[in-house]
Amino acid sequence: MFGFKKNKDEDFNLVLEERANFLSILMALMQLLKSSGNNAQSDFIHKLIELFNQNNLDHFVKLINGVDMWGGAGAVWEVYIEDQNKVKEFEKEMLRLISLMEKTKIIGNGIKPIKKIFEDNMKTG
Amino acid sequence: MRVGLGGLVSINNESGGENIDNRNYGGDGSGDMMDMALRVVDVINQFNPIAHLMDNVSFAFTGSDRLGNKMSLGDAWMKSASVFPIGRVGVFGSSAAKGVGSLKVPIYRVYGEGASMYGKSYSLINPKYVPFYRNFAGLPNANSGQYLLKGSIPLRDINVGRWFAAPLNGNTGGLPFELYQNYNQLINPANVILKKPF
């Protein structure tokens, strides 16, 4: 009403510019989760991809910042993957996703500590 | 001035005997057996940590050692170093830290259905004492909350992922000490099936 709230279409321009990157990261994550038996998390990522493809970016941004992605036990970020090569691949993709969320200014609260965990894991190998 | 045992020099004065570096040694400077013994004891006490400790206690109250010799702060530090040698402080400190670090603390994970037992997110807080645990801990929809995994972990291995569960879209968050651990770090893990899922 007073112009405090930005136009959402304008906000999502950055996200749309990075469409290809978002989709490639999400596809990679979905496959890694599926192949490691984390089906619920894989289905969630599939839902995100669908929302993106439908241009339902408002809902997409809500979900990608939500409990299913970054919450407690059972969230995407904290899944158990047995194969260490896949773990590295997964953490690399998660870091790419966080960076992209930062770049497109859609990142919410509580995600940066997780970024640090992944960065530390990558350093220690 | 008199020369006594071991070449120590004493000066007779009213307050008592002094040795070559003008320190009071507790004797009267007479050179008798008792005076000589006190001189010897004083020389030995220059290397005695217990005497240094007593000197430091005396210094704290009077500014002088136990025999009335003026001490500087530097002297006090030197004597403290002999009472608590740095190497020994290190050994004591590290063994105390080891003791504290090996204390085992219980940690918890609520899981079920889409949330596996082996994930990385744990809590230091026992969920049964937290009303609306799902909301405060930020459990995702994939987690049915039917099972509780409890184990313990040495304090030194605790890895705090987030100090508080994040207030993400869909939950309040705020549960303190969200840990990031591996299942294989747990000591005596045990599962409980919950009658009333979280």
C-alpha cells in the first residue's frame, strides 16, 4: 500500500535469470537422493522442480526456505548417504544451491550455519 | 658483621640476623647452633616451593615474605612459577580438560518414515520435556515422529550445527543446541517406539 513491499515479479527476476542453474542443481540433488534411498527428500526436490517449471516462484521460494529443506531430522540437508563419493557430490551441490540462493537474494534465516558445516566438511575431505 | 657457616655473612642488628644479600633469615645473627640451623634452612628454602607458597601468601597481605623481607611483584611471580611450574600447570590443565571432554551427554533424534535413524541432526534436549516439539525443533513433514533414538556422546565430540533451530517457513524454531553428528559417534544408541508420535 505504501510501497514498502517490493513487487514480487521484480524480486523473482534474479531467480528467473538463474533458472538453468537452479534446475541443474535441483536435478542433481534429486538424483543423488533417489540413488541413496532418500525417497521422501527426493520427492520434495521433485516438487520444487515442478513449482519452478510452473513459474510458481512464490511457493517455490517458500518451500526452498522451509523445514523440509533445512529443518531438523528428515530434512534434505541432513540425510544419511552411505557412499562417500555421493556424500561429497551431495555437499558440493548443496553448497552451490546455497550460493545461488544468496546470489538471487531468496535465502532465509538459519541456512548460513549449514553452509559452514558443508564448507568445513569439504575442507576436511 | 660476622662470617658464619658456608661463608654466609650476617650482621647483628636488633631485628635479627641477615645473610650476605641482606635478607632476614629468621635467626638472631648470634652464630650459635640454632642461628646456624636457621641460616641453612633459609638457604634450602630458596629452592622450596612450599616456602615460596608461604612467601606469596605473606606477600599478599603484608608486601613482604614470611620473614619480613620486602618482595616485589616480580619476586612473587617468580615464586609462583616455582610453586606451579608452567609445564605442570599444562599437564594439570590438559588432564582436567580431558576429564571434562570425556563426560558423556545424552543426545536425541526423533525420526520415522521419511526421516531415517542415521541422519545428522540431533538434539541435546530430551523431546519428551518439550511441548510442541515438532514445531520448535523444525521437524519436516517427511518425519513421522514415531521413534526416538537416544544415545550418548563425549562432550568433546559435540558439534553444534545451529545454536537454535531456525525459524523456517512452516515452524517456529528456537529449540536450542541443534547438533550435527554421525550415528557412529553415538555410545549405546537405543530406539524407543513412541505411543504418541511427536
